[in-house]
Amino acid sequence: METAVDLRVMLESLAVEDGVFGRVESGDAGLVAEHVYGLVLDAQKAWAPYAIEGSQGPTGPAAIADALTVIDSEEAGTVMTYLSAGDLVFPGRLRRDREHAHRAAQRVVKLLGRDSTWWTNIELSDSGRGWDPVSRFTFDGVVAGTGNGFVVALLQVGED
């Protein structure tokens, strides 16, 4: 039970900025796409006034699964830090303290354990970033992981 509480505290800490959403549930890898889709629906509801009229995104967990790529736990920590502290709409702009986001992301990775599995829809590189959409927003990025009996996800959405 302590792990669940710690994960919730860390995800809430990572998702304090407007447009960043986090979720923790009990579960396994088979539930990742459903878990992310539920988080996307939460974000779309909260951010409905910002969405471009008529915009569409994935319509179910299967489409989410198609957008996700497996990454290692080190990259998961990097992506989680970026989604919490960085800005998808304005690259280079910090939304919050990067060091705090890094510590919280590393704690989440550690809590899920060595055997955790991670996915994301974005690719971060020195030459830029790319992504497969998981929402109806112009910009979105998600990282999700499973391990230790939990599924976690962090999502940032944005419009310009």
C-alpha cells in the first residue's frame, strides 16, 4: 500500500503544471493502452475549451497502443522529466524546476522496479522531437510504465 501512496504523490508532483496529467492504478502491461486512453479522456475533458474545433485524436485503446513505442527505464525517466518540466508547444521553455521533476521521475521509475516496462509516443533527440498523437490536441506526449503491480502514466497536452 505504501508504494501506491508514494506513486500517487510523485505523479501529482510531476503533474502540477497546467496541461500535465498523471494517473496511477493497479494493473499490468495488458492495461497500458486503456490506462493511457482514460488519462487522455480526462485531459480532453479538462482542456476542451482549448481544443481546435473539429480536431480528432485516437478513438480508443487500440489506436493508443499503435502510437506507443517501448523504451527503457532510463529513457522513461528522461521523457517523464521533460513532460513535467519542459513545454511541448514552446521547446526550451521551462514550465517548472527541472531538478525537482527529475528527482520525482527517478523515484517513479525506482518504485516500479527493475522489471518495469515503459512506453511513450514521443522521441526526444538532439535534433528535435517527434510523436504519434494520442489525443485531439495539436501537441501531446505521454510516458507510461508498468511494474510492481501498477500502471502509471504522465501526459502533457498543448495548443499554440
